[in-house]
Amino acid sequence: MLKLAEKYMEQKIVSENYYGDALHIVAATVLGVDVLVSWNFKHIVNLNRINYLILLI
């Protein structure tokens, strides 16, 4: 999971300043969760980022 979080940051999906957010997204991705609930609208609940993540999968 750590390497995937680093990849998300390298691809500028999540800023390097928000490593915790990257890990949150990676955990949801790896575990295959259907819904990720968050109040973080800047990095996690961001439609542009979600669409980009879908393209990577």
C-alpha cells in the first residue's frame, strides 16, 4: 500500500503534503470498498480526482 500511495503522489493525484489522505484512498482501493465516506472535499471527495483514479484501475 505504501508504494501505491507514493505512486498517487508522483502522479499528482494527492499532494505530497497529504500522505495520510493518499493512504486513506489506497486502503479503500486495495480493500475494494464500495463507498468511502469523508468530509475531505479537497483531496478525497473530489470528482476530478475520483474520475482520474477510476482511469488508473
